[in-house]
Amino acid sequence: MASIEVKDKSGKKVGKHDLSATLTTISASHTTIHRSVVAEEANKRQGTQSAKTRSETRGGGRKPYKQKKTGNARQGTIRAPHYAHGGMALAVKPRDYSKKINIRERRAAILSAFAMHVEADNVTVVDSIKFAEPKTKDATAFLNALGLGEARRVLVILPEYDEVALKCFRNLGNVVVRTAPATVKRGEEGPKTQAFSARDVLVAHKIVVAKDALAKIEEVWG
């Protein structure tokens, strides 16, 4: 069983965590990972864009000039697409962009991407990610202590929603904060979470995860 070092907020080693087989051996195909990311991006789209066609544009109710004997091409309305302020040809209309993907496929994509980061030694496990006050300088000092101050994109995974920690990191443009998944029974309202996705893992260069969050990932998605 593979293990990974656990550090404290100052970057010192305080123990080890034995990784489950789920986070070390699972391997999803490139197609599955691609489908998961495409579905996530598509499901974010509102699909509310709308442009007017020539029939919906106000004005242009009569011919701008007579049909013949003007020397100009015949025109029926000044709201045709080739006129300024005319309607749009093939105008976009509201539509549903959402795509469906199986839960097993989505989880396999997430865990496979996470396993690749573990193998590449890009994952740092911290015993706790807690801050007394919402100060950006505390978050910056935390990342510097872990040697991630210059990392281009960092994914921070919390065990649960923490508003103070979120406020500490939100002014750092290279940091994205997410939470570990939570188990919710049908018909019950679960805790406030924003679980990380396959895309969050793939675009991150480094991952910082709390020890409790890692245990939740193994419990819920393992």
C-alpha cells in the first residue's frame, strides 16, 4: 500500500497517510476523462443567448423604395440581415447545452486524474487547513511554507465548507478552493459543499489537500 507524507502548516513532516488502492491503481481512459470535462463545461453554460431575426426586429414594415426603375437591387425591408440595424441571419436562440455522464464514469475520471498527480508527486497532504482570521497574507505564508508560493495553479481541497479559509485564498488568482465530497441520503439536505471535479484536478499544477478531506475522498468515492 502506497503512503504519502503528512505535513503541518509550517511545512514540517508530522506523519504518513496510507493511500487506498482507489487513489493509486485506478486508471480511466482518455476518452472517459475527456467526456467528463466536456460534460462539466457544457453543464456550466446557461444557454440564454438570443438574437433577433428579421421578423423580430422593429421597423421595416414597408419596402424602402419601389421595385423597379431605381437602378438599385430590389429590397423588401430595411431590417434584412445585410442592412445596418437589421435582423441576424441564422440568429442564435436559447437552448439546452447540458450533457449527461454516468456517475461511475465521472468518479473514475476524477480519481484517475488525482492518481496521476499522486504519482507525479504533485499532491501535498496537510494535517489541517485552518485560519483564525480571513487574511490573505496568512494564506500566502501557508503556501510559501509548503514550497508552493511560485506554483502557477494550486488546487486546495478542504474537508468541508470553511468561509474563513475561502476568504483567505480568494484574492490569490492562482488558487482554487474546493471541498471533499459528502455523503447525502436521498431526501435529506446535505452540507454546503463544492466538490472538486476532473477539470479542477487536470488544470492544477499542485494540489494541497487536508488529511480529513483525503479520508473523505477515499470513503465517499472509494
